Amino acid sequence: MVTDGHLPYPFGREITGYEVKDLDATIGKAKGAGANVLTTRFDGKDRSSVIVEFPGGYVAELHAAAHR
């Protein structure tokens, strides 16, 4: 894929991430507070993550370590 050097929205906008113990519960609380989940959940080898946009436009990654 050829790009202009920038990742497509919303990737590249987030500047920080937050590790949480229970990703599903945190996503539920964030949605209840008006946040929008911008990406589908990614389940990798060592963690699961999503990118969310909070009210006011703040975009961040939420991730949780995979259960071992």
C-alpha cells in the first residue's frame, strides 16, 4: 500500500495509551460516559486493544494484557 507517510484515521492521532485490567468492562464504562469506540477490538498474542474517542475529541488507546 502506498501512503503519504501518515497512518489513516484514527491511527497516529492517539498520543498515549492506558492499560486496564478488564478491557470489556472499561469499554462499557467509556461508552456509558459517551465515548465512541473507533476501532474493532484487536486481540494480539500479548494484549487486546481498542482506540476510543472520548467526549471533547480526546483519542487514546485502551489495552489489557492477555490472560496467561
